[in-house]
Amino acid sequence: MSASTKWVVLTGSFVAYMFDAVEILLLSFALPAIRAEFGLTATQGGLLATATLLGIGLSSVAVGWLADNYGRKRALMVSLAVFGVCTAALAIVPGFTMFLVLRFLAGLGLGGVWGVVSTYVVETWPAGQRGRAAAFVLSSFPIGGVVAAVLSGALLPDWRLLFFVAGVGVVIPLVIVGVFFRESTEWARQQSTPVRVSEIFSPALRRRTLLGATVAGLAMFGWWGASTWLPTYLQTVKGIPAATVALFMIVLNLGMFVGYNVFGLIADRIGHKYALVLSLAGVALTLPLYVVAADRTALLWLGPMFAFFAAFAGVFGAYLGELFPTRVRTTGAGFCFNVGRGVSAFAPLTLGALAITAGFGIGLLVCAAFIACAAVAMTFLPNLRTAAPVPARD
């Protein structure tokens, strides 16, 4: 790959993943308006997020297999097109059931983007710079959160127009990838025989696959449980107006953007494993402080503090890709991360049900406990700063 190619990949992947984030996060902002229009309970509202994350979990195998067999570029464009069309189509849904189906289908596209852009970075950037490069690309997620907050503040309570605008906007990354991206030369050199999903469970890779999926599942369960209901928690429990909640979420996501990039630098210095442990432990310690904060000023400052530590998804981008050889890289990394997100599909539903009996505050503390367990599980995986990838087969 030429020097210019790696910068094209970096920039284009940043934009693609930003739109991925917008489509995922819009639901948390629009959920109060959607529940009001359709008369949904908290459990039904959580089910909408669950459907999205289930689609994301199932996409990991399908899109990973597509990318490893037919190329990174093609898989990325298919993923973008699927979630863009399904998101725009939410503008005309007649009720809860069709909304649920479209969010599931959108999830099938949304889950593919993370694995493909992470793999593109690993295959185009030098090993000593992958941590910061992957973290920068994936730091577009909180920027997507800012965009989602701004769009929500401008267009809500008209959630139908909100989803239509966001869906149509996916044309932008589609054009960038289609016109400017080249296929990964590392992938092209490695292709000889078709890749089978079962290869990531070969004796040489099985432990890494299962541990990686476990860490991602615990972390994502805690994170998605908390982030899906956070705007609702701020409105209903803390009594903060919807417009002010949008401001709080913008500040929180800016803190996360800084955290992604700082942890990318940390990862290249101390190793991706130890950066992940630090990030997960930081969230587990600061999220409870956010929950018990008594006034709006404290919430405004503590939000970006705990979001700063929530950089683990960015470091995962380089770490999980390096766990697997080129031949099965997207399949393996995508399986670990997105199956983790698929498991976390039950987090919004669980927290919604828990809120009815114990309150949102207790639910958020449970989420912090899951993230703490992820930090512990991470210690059983290797530090890959100097380790070479293991072969796909014995």
C-alpha cells in the first residue's frame, strides 16, 4: 500500500463509521418520542434497541465471511447500503412491529462496518501506528453521537424526518468508498482457497476467539445497556429537559472522542491489552459516580469523564484484528466484537425491565459491574505489542 492509500483509508473509514454511529445512536434520542406515538412500555422500547443489536450480532459472521472471501471494499459498501436504506425507510413505518423489523435489518448492515474498517486499518498502517490509527477511525463513533444529538435537537419530536435524513446521508460514505478506496493488497495476496467461518475455532485460534467474544460481550452489554437509556434516565430521573439532555450528550461524546485518541496513543506505547484493561476499569469506576451525581453541574462534568474512559471499542479495532491472521481477520475480529454486541442486545431490554422494578439508577450500576467483569476477563488474553499472529490452522 502507498502512503497516500493509508490516509485515504483512514479518512474514508472515519466518515463511514461516523454514519454507522449516527444510525445506531439516533434511537436513544428518538425513543421518548417513538414511545409516545406508539404507546410503548419501557420494555417494548428496550426491545427496539435489542432488535438492532441482534442484527449487528448476526452480521458479524455474514459480513466477515463476505469480506474475507470477496474483499474488504465490497463488504463495506454492502453494509453501508443496507443500513442506509433501512434507516430511511423508518420514515414510513405504520407501527411498532414494522419498526422492529427494519431496525433488525439495519443492524445487519450496521454490524459489518466496524469489522471491515478495523481490518482496513490493520492492513494499511504500520504495526507501530495501528493503535492510534484504529482508535482515530473508531473515535468517529462519539462524533457520530454529536451529529445524532444535533440532528435530534433540530428535528425532534419529528422522529420520522430524523431517520429519513440520517438514512439518505449514507450516500456520502458510499461515494467515498466506491470512488476512492482500493482493495486491500494484503487481502489480495492471501486469497487462495475459500475461507470457512469454522477456521476461527481451529485449535490454534479457539481460545482467542472465545475469550475475545467474552470480553466484548461483557463490555458491550454494560455499555449498550447504559448508553441506550441514558437520555431517558436524565429526563425522567434527573428532571433535565430534552433540549438540555442533547447538550449533555454532546459534551459526553466530545469527552469520548478525546478518550479514543488518547487511548490510541497509550495502546501503541504500553500495548493494546493493557490499554483495554485501563479503559474498561476506568468506565467501571466512573459510571457509578455519574449515577449518584446530585446536580446538573456535576452531571455535566462527570459525563465526559466517564466517557473519556469508554475508549475500549477504539482499541478493540486494532487488538482484535491482530488476534487473527489476514486470511480470517475480518471474520475473527468481527465475530468477537459483533457477537459481543449481539449478546449485548439483551442489555437495553433487561435494563428497561429492571427500571420498572428497581429504577434506572440500579440498572446503570449493574451495567458498570458488567464492564468491570470485562476488565478482569481481558487480563487472560495476550498482549500483542510484540507478539506475531498465530496461524489459522495447526
